[in-house]
Amino acid sequence: MTTAEPSSTTARSPSPGRRGDRELLLVVLFSVLALSVLHPYPYDNVQTRWALTRRLVEHGSIDITPWSHLTCDVAFYEGRYYCDKAVMTSLLAALPHAPLYWISRAAGWDGAGGFQAFARFLSERVVCTGSLVLLLLLLARLARSRGEPALIPLLAVGLGSVLLPYSTLLYGHVPAAAAIFASFFFQSRGRYGLADLFGALASAIEFPVLLPFAVLLLYRPRSSWGLRPLARLAGITLACFLPQILHNWIAFGSPFRMGYSLEASEAFGRIHEGLFGFTLPKLSTAYTQLLSAERGLLFYMPWALPGFLGFFAGRGFRRVLRTDPRPLLVVLFLLLFSSTFARTGGWAYGPRYLIPVVPFLASGLGRFGELSPVRRGLVMWLLLPAVLLTLL
């Protein structure tokens, strides 16, 4: 990967220690904001995932029929209801929920009013808010290693994007974003085993992230490939997808039968078009995903455009395309979700489908703002409406 040269402003910037303290304070601030939010009745997407977590921990079952009345976002097979989504987020949420449930059960608290709300709150903060914190730390470390200001990408992701509100809900978008960015981070340092682990984990959390992971793999140097690296990649990927394979086998009778093919609600009727609702890119869907007030990436995060331009700032266009996976990764992911039938993203807030590429755009934003005071001022003005939308 190409490393940006420090600009002439680096000498006048605060000392590394002071910059690190400021960045840490920002991470703490964003964490406190996320910790202060509780959703009494969350979206169907969350209800489905949390139902699977509860059934696994409290009953040793994957059948979520007892909670199916709380959500229409489920799969139906042979008279029973199951989670229709990637199950990894529910499994991760089970890690904090299991000890809490066992302790509360021993103490007789599990039947107390408010226990389940607190249990879900705790699991969401460990899995989703924890993922946001990890992502912010990686962004700061990447920026410092490239001689770029970390303040801008931290503000963009932590306060000026939809990642902050989604880090308070049991969705897979923020954990997937943190994991795929971690894969990029470790790959840029030649630590391919960790890059494989985080890339495969991101893909298991959110299946569409397989595409960005594939782009990262394409950009690895040929010298890093061989029989052992391929075997390692295959083994790690299989291990990450094994819970999904077992879930599908037990619930639907086949490891390759997906919950999305068994949607219980008529609202998902078009999911059978193409590959689980993905067909060919459409201009109307691209407009919705990029510009509309309902879901537009640039409406909610106008800084994303200079973030993309930042990939090329001060460097040759062809050189960037040859050495940096971020531009191709972002473009292909946008094209992918320009081809989905569910262009509005359901009952949810903002451009949630595009969350996995937001950290990459933020990493380009720091580079864009570093090159001149005018660009830095433009970045700050574009961050302002994004911050206001996040906090409203």
C-alpha cells in the first residue's frame, strides 16, 4: 500500500502525545454518546437478531417462533420461524448475554421487569459500540502512521456519520465495517493472517461485505500468495461461516438454503429476483442510495465526496488504482447496492447498507483536508450538517 508523505504542516502540528490524548478523548466522547441511548422498542431487524440470541442462550434453540409476533423480518420453514439474517451478530451478542443471564437466573433477577431491556442494551454496547470504538482506534492509528491528521476521520465517523446511531442497535453494519476496515489495516502492514480473519468475519456478519473483502485480496502482492496462504484463507473463511452453515442445516434442512429465500412477509417478495434481490444497477436506486433525503449517502454525509477524492489527492490516478484498494472497493460496493430491490433499506435510518465503506471514505477525508487550509475549511463545513443530522 502507498504511504502518504507528511505535509509541511506536520512540523507545526501538536506533539504526538498531545494528538494521541485528544484522539482518545474523542473516542471516549463518542462512546459516552452511544452508551446514553436506549431503544425501548427497536426495529424488526433488531428484534429478529435479539430473539435468536435469547433462544440460543436461554433455551439452547434456534427456533424463534415464540418471538415471531414482534417482527415480520423472519424466515418461515415447516411451521416454525427462524432468523432470516446472517447469524454471526446474534452469536456475538450471546457472548455478553450468556454470563449475564446465568448470573441473573441464579440470583432470581431474570424474571424482573426491565431485565431483558438491560440485557439487550448490554449486548448491543459490547458488540456494536465496542466495534465502533475499535474502528475509531484503527482509523487514528492508520492516520498517524501515514502522517495525516487523525482528528478529521475520527470526527467524520464518530460524530458525522450514521455509524454512531447504528452502534446503539443490534445491526450487523457497524461490526462488519469495523472488521473489514481491520482487514484493510492489517493487510496494509503485511499481516495477512489477521487480514484474513477480520475479512472473513466481516463477510460472515454481513454477506455483501464479501465483495470488499475480495477486492482487498486482489490487491495483495503476488509474493504473499502460495499454497499455505490459500489454505489458511480457506480454513479461516470456513471457520467464520461454519455457524451460518450449521444454522441453515438445522433450521432449513440444508447448509446452502438461506433464510432470505424463505421470507415470511410478502414485503420481501422481490427478494427472489436475481441473487437474493440483487440484479443489475439502476439509476433510480443509485439516486436513492447516494442523493435522496431518505437514504442518500451524500445527503447524510456530504463529506463522503471529498473523502473519495482524497484517495487521489497529491497522487497519480493510475498509481492509486494500481496500489490502493479503497477507490475500487467503494465504487463496487455502491454499484452492488444500486442493484438491490430494497433500495429504501426498510424501516431504518439513513444509508445503512453503505456503512461498511464509510470508514474508507473517512480515511481519504483526512488526506484531502491535509493538503491546504482551504480544503481543511471545506471539510469542516461539510462535517457540520452531518454532525447535526447525527445528533438530531
